[in-house]
Amino acid sequence: MPPPRPQTLPVFLLIRTAFQLLWRQRDDALRLGLIPTLICFGGIIYGRDALTVVAGQMRSGAMDQLPPGVSFTIMATLLITTLAVALAVANWLRFTLLGPMGAVGLGLNIGRSHLGFVISLLFLLFAASIAFVVLSMPILLLPGLWQSAGLVIVVLVIIVLATRLSPFLVGQAIGQPISLQQAWAASRGNGVSLAVALILVQVPPLIAVELVSQILFAVGFASVAPLAMFFIGSVFQIASAILLAIVLGTSFRHLVGIRV
């Protein structure tokens, strides 16, 4: 007999709860977000020249072959920022699901659970990228508008499928691992709602960082202190990561539960 269908996760309640908890526990967010923010900032500083090259090509609409060394720098920058986000998410999951002792101090008590979370996250990202390449191949043969619509659908499908496996990542982070099959079963009927919540919870930070950037560019602050702009971007990046962690933690508690 199949297990009972779990109650659908309330999308907007998840989002509202995420922002309420972030504000209520802002001191802990500052504590656990400091090191990831500095790591993210360092990664952006390391790759800023390469990022400028890629951004220039994107604005011109001509993505030519990148100069030697730029591709490696871009990959290294993405890896550094991904590790920073992973550290923030793992520590916040441990803090919110295991209690204050799950992530003490600045969250530098990195152990096996952190390593398992990072490896699982990188594996899931790699699998998602392979799936995107494979699924997009036939869509690239379609004409313009149909091609764009098809690629968007592929991205959304991959996001939903990856979201179905998110309880597996959370279990790794808190040291209470579950199998991929158990994660898939636990998230049954909630893949779309959880994916929507994870997407929408990032919209306010994106809007906020864009508004702040436009204001700082308008008053000339960006040209005077470009490094400060990178740091502000890093702060918003880690804040967004913590919001994602709150949504993931809340959904895990609802779908799987915590072993005491």
C-alpha cells in the first residue's frame, strides 16, 4: 500500500516565515554569514577581471571564445562562491534544525556533515548540468521562440526534479542522512510548491540589490569604491542563501522530521 500523500507545503507561508525568521534571528545570521560573505567576496575579487570580460561579451551579444585563462578563472570563481553559499546553507540548516549547538561561534566547526553536504551538492549540480545539456540538444533544433520556450521548460523541470531531492541534501548537512529514494518519496506532491518557494524567496533580495546598486551608481559611489560594491553583492548573496536554507529547513521538518 503506497504511503499517504503528504500535505502540500504552503508556498507563501514558507516565504513569509523565511523573512520573519531571518529578521528575528538577524544576530545569528550575521554571525554565521560573516565567513561565507568574506569567502564569497574573496572569490569575486579573484575573478573580477574575468567576470568583466564575460559581462562585456554578454552585453555586446557576441559570446566569442574566451581568452586563455579566463575560463579557468570563471570556474574557480564559481567554485569559491558555491562553497561560500554551501557553508552558509549548511550552518544555518544545522542551527535551525539542531539548535544553537549545531553551529556555534562563526560556524567554523566544519565536520563530516559539512563535507557530505558539499559533495552531495556538487554532485547534484553536476547531474543537473548534464541533464540540461542532454535535454536541450533536441530543443536547440527548434526555431527562435519555440527554442527559448523549450529551454525555459527544461530549466523549470530540472529545478523541480532537483528540488524533489533536496531532503537528501538537508539530511547530509545535519548529520541525519536519508537515501535519494527516501528523499524522493518524502517530497512527493511537493516538488512544484517547494521549487516555487525557493525561487520566489530569492526575488526580494535580487530586487533589493539591484535598487541599492542603481542608487550607488547614480550618486557615484560605485566608481569611487568598486570593491565596496562587490562586498555589498556578497552580503546579499549570502542573505539569499540563508533564506534558501530557512525554506529547506522548514520543509524538511515538515516532510521528514528531526531525529532527537
